[in-house]
Amino acid sequence: MYAIALDDYGAGYMGLGALLKLRPDLLKLDRVITEGVDQDRVHRVAVKNMVDLGRDLDILVIAEGVETLEEFWALRACGVRYMQGYLLGKPRLAPVKGAVAIPPSALWPMPAKTPKASER
């Protein structure tokens, strides 16, 4: 059994044509789409559409480049369930001994209102 992942979706040649031809199981949204999603309506609409497309086509959507809590909560509000980025952990060559994963209960359920930096 195998799975196809389409990485860096939204950057360069990784666009709708690649999605239509490859029919991936995983779709990783590039930083060009996710960066600043909390501040830009166009980015949020694009993310929501990719999430809807993924749901309709049984494609798992992953957001890359999540660096702030504001981006995290905006992506959650758009329906993104899976993310990676410096906010969640820096890339490493090997697992860190004694590393503690963020428990899902710390991130879910999403608060009714995204807390502002000044409120934290």
C-alpha cells in the first residue's frame, strides 16, 4: 500500500493541475498560503476552499509554516486539523530525548474567540 503526498501546494508548479493529475492522499499547503492567514481574508478563503476540496475528495490537508498562535487559531477556524511549523516544534534530525508532545486537550476545543497577543 502507498500514499501520495503533494508538498508545497500553492507554490510554484504545485497547483490545481498537479492535484488533478496526481490525485494525492495528502495535501500540504505551502507557507505562501498559510503565512499571515490570521490577517488576510484572501488567504483564509483560499485555505477554507482547500479544506473543503480535501474533505470532498478524501484528501488530508496539512498546513505548513505555522509560526504564531494567531495563525494557528485562524487555520483552525478555517477547518485545518493538521499543522506543522516552528510554533509546534522546530525540525530536528532525530527525536529529542524527554520531549513532551503538546496534548490535544491544550489545543482543542478551539476557544469561541481567538485570544489577542495582549490578552495572553
